[in-house]
Amino acid sequence: DGRGTLSSAEDAHRFESLFKMPRKTFNYVCSLVKDDMMVRASSYTFIDGTVLSLEDRVAVALRRLNSGGSLVTVGTSVGVNHSTVSLITWRFVEAVEARAGHHLRWPDSDEMAMIKSKFEKIHGLPNCCGVVDTTHIIMCLSSAEPNCKVWLDHEKNYSMVLQAVIDPDMRFTDIVTGWPGSMKESSILHSSGLFRLCENGARLNGSKLTVSDGSEVGEYVIGDAGYPLLPWLFTPYLDNDLSELKVEFNKRHSAARTVALKALARFKDTWKFLQGEMWRPDKHKLPRIIHVCCLLHNIVIDMEEDAAMDDAHISDDHDANYSQQVCQLSDEKAVRMRDKLSEHLNSS
């Protein structure tokens, strides 16, 4: 009996395993989307004719996004017609987009100071403002589909790419999605608003770090070897026999980068809809669904400020079987700045 879903899930642990969030967060999400979800209050009913409450509607949408089950499976499990599941889920996506945007935004200067202090305390990287990374959302496309080749990535999957900047608490602070899997990490970066804003000095323009020789290193994010080395984006050293300074820089760089690996792995593990190898996505809707799952990911973190995330069971491998891309582009000024930072880490 689908109607019992919510009442029988009072058991907190069961509730969390069903909805991937504690009841307090679920209630908050309900309050955010209430006006949009209840516009046509009587139009969504269970198969037995009972009208779905706000909580029922949010529960159905969350199950659709987090269980990875088909419309029919989700519908059957809660006693709702599969077309109703589809309508409710899309209404929920639109409502979260409209009401929860403030949960995913670039940090203000006070928030950035906190972020920088955490990266320094935990990973020994001063003035670091985030980790940029990309992950592939695999799609099920027919090879008969027009332009399907552009979606084919270097591991021969059809996919859409999500690029995200991630803070030390695994929050997304900037995302871009919708680009096809055939695009390289570095090309997606160059096409993104993040690149434009950082290049123009509209972002990462806060306090500079004075390093051991008296010169200054500005705010920066870090990324893996698939990214170009830029004055505001530091990548690891790639040469073979590295000096101790460079080895130490790489060690800290790699430790700090795990927050992004874990965040993206947890994101995909939670919103199983995005592992949708069984569905034919509407490529116009998919970026919006990815965006909403990113908003929900952040809401869960924002609502449990103190709760330590239980991430022991989550691997760091959000793109299993994808080989590391390597970008050879490096800005001369950035090469000098990264060296200065490495020397500074050793002297401090």
C-alpha cells in the first residue's frame, strides 16, 4: 500500500535510506516547493483516487530521482500511475529550480575566508578557494539519433558532462552542465562562466597571500591534470623526477582534491536517476534535472551543518573506468606562481 510510505517510514534510518535526507531536511524541501507543487491541488491522485498530499508528492519525486527505478517501478511501489510520477517529478524539478537557487552560489567574502581557512587547516593549502572537477552523466542514446556522435565520450559512452567547483564541506559553489561528453575538461572550462569571471578578475579577486620571498599569490582553485595551469587554477606538477618541494605540493594538492572526488561520488551515488542507463533522456531537460540534484545535494549539506557526513562507504571514483585527461596548456605567470607557492609551503 503506497499510502503507508511516509507513516511507516517514521523510523529515521529507514526514512533516510528512502529519501536520502533526514526528515527535518525533507520538511524544509516541502516548505520550499509548497506553493508550486500545490497549484493544482486535486490533480494528482493515488490509483485508489485519494489525492496526494504535499509530502506524498515530494516523496514520489525524490524516489524517482534517487532510486534509479523506472517510472513504472516507482509508481508501482507507491501506488501511483506512472504518468503521474512523471508529471509530479517534473513539477518538483521546476519548483526546486525556482525556489532553491540561493543554495548554490559563489561564496561571499566572509564565506570564502572560511573556505580558505579550512583548506589551509585540513590540507595545508593557503588561499585555496575550491576544487574544480568534472564528471560524466551517462545517457542511453540510440545510435540512430541525429548528432549522437557528439555525445560519445573518450570511453565510448554517451554522456553529458557536469563541471563543478567544490568547497571543503563538499558543497557545489559553481556548476556548468549540458555540454556533450565528447568535450575535454579543458574545453568545458574555457566555455564556462567560471573561466570568464576568473579571467576578468570578477572572481577569485580577494585577499592575496604574501609568500616567503615577499611576492604575492592570488586566490585560486585547484584541478587535476586535465585542466590548464592558470594564475587562478593550479594543477599538479607532472614531470618525472620532482624536487621534494614539488612532491610536497602535489601531496597537498591531491589530498585537497579528494573533497571533489568524494562529493561527486556521493552526488552520483545519491541521485541514481543520473546513472540512467535505462532511460532515453530529453537532452533539454537533463541539464535542469542535474542542476536540481546539485541544489538538493547542497540543501542536505546546508541543513546538517554539524552532522559529520557518513562517507566511509563512498569511494572516490565518481567516473569509474575513465582515464585521466592531460592538458599541456600552462600560463607562464602561473608556472612562476605555483613554484612560489611550493617554496612557501616548504618554508612555513
